[in-house]
Amino acid sequence: MSLEHLPESVRRRIEITPAAGTRERIVDITTIGRQTGRPRRIEIFFYRAAGNTYLCSGAGGGATSWYANLLAEPSFIFHLKNGVTADLPAHAAPVVDPTERQTVLSAIVDDLNQPHDPGTIRPTRLEDWADSRLMRIDFDGPPPPH
């Protein structure tokens, strides 16, 4: 879904570019625990690729509770912080299409290999991200008029 329904300050905060610093990439998400049914809030990096927003487990692709929770219940809250504060209802969809995965993971790796903060580069390789858990985020539209 397009970000057009969001306030401009929120939209700009989500539409990060490779020039964004590490701090600008950090959000919290609140998922519903697949076993407990309770809200679970964690801090996580988000990424932009091909005009979409993604959550990714990072290199290695080990088991992650947030990913399993979103598979069981795709509705969650995307919490912006660090400059612009907003709690955005959203839905997640796993990225399983090999072409889309390759495109998005390539963009993430290219992005990570940029100097985000003065004097820092964390070299990373695409093959290290092959098994990463990857979710595409769609932000819910505005509520219907009363």
C-alpha cells in the first residue's frame, strides 16, 4: 500500500535512503505472541527497497519470534521513534518469491555496505543473507469516515 495516506513527516521518516544513519533505521514493532496471545514489543531495523518497506532477520537467518508471530498473525504495530514518533497499524507478508527475495536482499546488502555513520562501513555479503527471514510491510490505510 502507498504511504500517501500518512502525514508527510511520517512518510519521510519511513522513506529512508542509503544515506540514512543507523539510528534512523531502528523502530519497534509490537506483534501478538503466537503462543501467548499477548503483545510482544521488540526493537528491529527496517529497510526500504523497490519502493516498499521490509523487516529482515539479518545475516544467518536463524529462528526469530517476531517472524513466527507475524506468520501466525500478520497484523502488528510499527512504532517510529528517534525523531518522529508514530504508532502505525500495519500488516506483514513473508517474501517467498525467489526473484523478489533476491532483489530486496541485494538492495539491503548494498544499503548496508554504505557508510551510514561517519567513518563506519560494515561489509556484508549477499550470500550471508540468503536464509534471512524477510517480511514486506503494508501500512493500513486511514480509518473509514464515520
